[in-house]
Amino acid sequence: MGFLVGWSTLFAVLLTVTMLAPFLMWRCRSLPVPPAPAVPIAPLTSQHSQPSKNTPTSNQPIPTPGPQPPHSTPPLVVAPATMLPLPLMPLPRGGSAKEFALHGCTSMQEALDQYAVFHGESLQHVATNGCQQARYLVMVADEGLGNRLRVLVSLYLMAMITKRVFVVDWVHPFPLDNIFTAPVGLNWTAKAPVQCTSKLYDFSSNKLNSRIDRMKTDDFVASYPEPVVRIKTTIPFYGYLVHHEVWGPVLRRLFGMHGIPQLLQYLAVPSPAVQRLVDPLLQRVGNGELISVHLRTGVVDRQRNLWINDKTTHFLMSCVLTTFHMKVRHKRNPFVFMASDSAAEYEWLAKRIPPDRFLRVPGRAAHIASEQHSLEDYQKAAADWFMLGEADLRFGTGGSSFSAMAMKRKAGLTYLFPRDHASPEHIMLNLKSNDLTPSIPEWCLLQQHYSDRLAQLPEALRTIDWPELHGIGRQGKGSA
């Protein structure tokens, strides 16, 4: 009997639910339900996937993020594969070299100091443990002094980035220490262990252009895996490194966009022999103003017409003379230092400037890449390079890495004149397009070619007596 009562109750419940279900469903559909607020859906991304084109998004625009505070370390990116920070390499037994991480430094000076310690201690570990943890970057010197110096800066930065020991293979035409003194803490003439695996990357053959093309994105650790990496090039890598998508922010934070002068002053220290050539000239200048001019004609390397034409030479030299006389008039106590591969150009300018105001390093002009010069000529070229960079105002021939690197040593006004343009007007346009200060060359241009417009010159320049500038045309070159 109880069994029948239980089944009757269950049947009654099921019958009631069946009868009420249609009414409840109709009632729920008729109630007003407010729409859910639109929420932007951010696409999911990862290191191995990209957002799909079909990813749903909101109709409301996603707000533009505001400026973010500068990172103390660069953000990670998917490419290149080089991770930041680079994992610390396991050190050989027998000690622990100071950990060096460029991205962790807070200033350029800290980076230089810490790398010097890392460099010295790493050399000690390799001497004790052989190739176990050898990581060297060797600069193979090539071509002239200007090219060598820009490669010196470039590969030093690359060594800091890749945590390698930077050394220099510079023995021709004479060893490096004849003109430069190594920075404190750097034994850059140390020899990489010959028993360690090494590879030469010769960029001078134009066979490695593909590596240049990816220099701004390259994973330098993976691309140059050998224990001893030797690089031969004349290409200034620092321009690529400063814009590298991972390391560029680090270098710009530490060195700025114009960090080359500080690096050159740190890396390029004159040897005692070169310092002895430079000191007497700087003592003569004292508190005066120094104007420097580098005129490369190609006489030494027999490429005269490839370097600079006569009209450009004429304009450059007249600018130097005009500038000198302007500073005389303003009582600036000016001196002119000249470096050139042409004895004729020395003679021409020396006849138009008082002897006690005209400076030069005595000796024969030398091209660093040549094997036919004496050690004294080699050191004279280095002294020329240092003096050009000491000037307050510099004039030089464009296309010469010797000029360019000398004039990057210190801050100051620099005018590099294009070597292959025929008209001074074209030169002026080039100077302005390169954001070089045009004021003094404009006065030179007016003085030389537009005598009827001399009234536009400032009073100090118009009232000066210019006996040396009478008949300044190159037809009279060589005569007093």
C-alpha cells in the first residue's frame, strides 16, 4: 500500500511541472533584461602566436596609453632571440670574475669601470683554465687611422654587449702602443689563446653584407658563437648598435645619441711619444682659440681627384683665412693648426698667416695604412689627429674618416666640406642640409664671391684690412 502512495506522489509532481513549464518559459522571455556593458577584449598574444584577424573587439575605441616612465632595463622582445639580461656564464673553477651586465649599469662611467674589471679578471681566468670559458672579440686592424678608430669604438661596444674580452690585433705598420696608451684596466694587446676555436669574419670583402643588413636586429651571441671571434672591417658598427632594437635603448640611455666623443677620449689616449709632439703646440695656444683645418688632397695615396677638387679647396682655405681674421678683429687670440697630405697646401696657408700663429706637427705626412713610412711619420699622423680634435672650430674635407673621427673627439663647431662639388653655393646647401652651423661659411661665401654685398657683413668684418685676402684666387697659389 505504501508503495502505491509513493508512486502517486511522484506522478503528481511530474504532472504539475509539465503543466507549468510553458508558462514559466514565456514569462522569462517577456521580462526586460538590460544589455551587458561592452568590455574590450584584448587579443591574447604570446611569444609563439599573433592575434587573429577574427578576434572579437568592442565597438568602443581602446584608449591610447599615456607615456610610460623610462625603463631601467630594456623590455624583452620576441626578435632577436638574445634575451635581456644575458644569462651569467658559468665561471671556471679557481675563482669568480666580476659579473658584468651592460644593461644593469646606470651611467657610461660605471659601464666603462665595470667592464675594465670584468676584462682583467676574465683574462686571469682564461690564463688559468684555457679554453674552458674563453670568449674573445678580436679587432683585426685594417686601412687608415680614421677607419681603425671607428672600428675600435664599434667593436669595443660589441664586446660589452656580448660580454667578451676585447683585444686588438694591430701590428702593421707599427704596433698600436706606439701611438696609443691603453685605457686603465684594459690589456687590449693580450693574445687570444691559439688553441681555442676561432673564426675570422671579414666584412671588407663585401661577402658579409647580409650580416650588415641585420645588424640592428641580430642576436650577436647566436650569430657569433665561436670562443674567439675575429672581425676585420672598416664599417662603423656603432651606428647600427645604437639603433639595435634590444641594445639600442641601453646604449642611448648610457651613452646618449652623441656618446662617441666620450668613448674616443677614453679609448684613444696618446702614447708618450705622441704626447711629446702635441704638448708644445697646445702650450703655444694657451688660453687662445684654436682653428684647425684638415685638407686631404690625395697626394700621398695618389688619388688626388678622388678626394677634393680645386674649387672646394679654394673655398675651404678662404673660409679658414676669413675666420682667422674675424677672430683677430674680435681679439680672440686665434691660432691655426693645419694637417694635410700636401706640402703645397701647407706652404700656401703658411704664407698668409703670421708665423707665430700658424701651427703644424713637423715631419712628413703619413698614411697609416702604408708600409713605406717611418715610425716618426706614423706618430706624426697620430699627433695630427689629436690636434685636429683639440680645436674650438674645425674645418675638414668630407669623406675622410680621419677628419670625421678627429673632430668627434670633443664638442665644437665643425665644418666638413663636400669633396666632389664644384660650386661654393652647392657646398653651402650641403652644409645647411646636414645641420652644420652655416654662419661663418656664409661670411666666407659673401667675402669671396659677392664683393658688392659686403655691406651685409657685420661691422667688425667690414672694417678690417685684408691684405692677405687680395687676389686670393688659386691662380696666385705659391706666390707671396
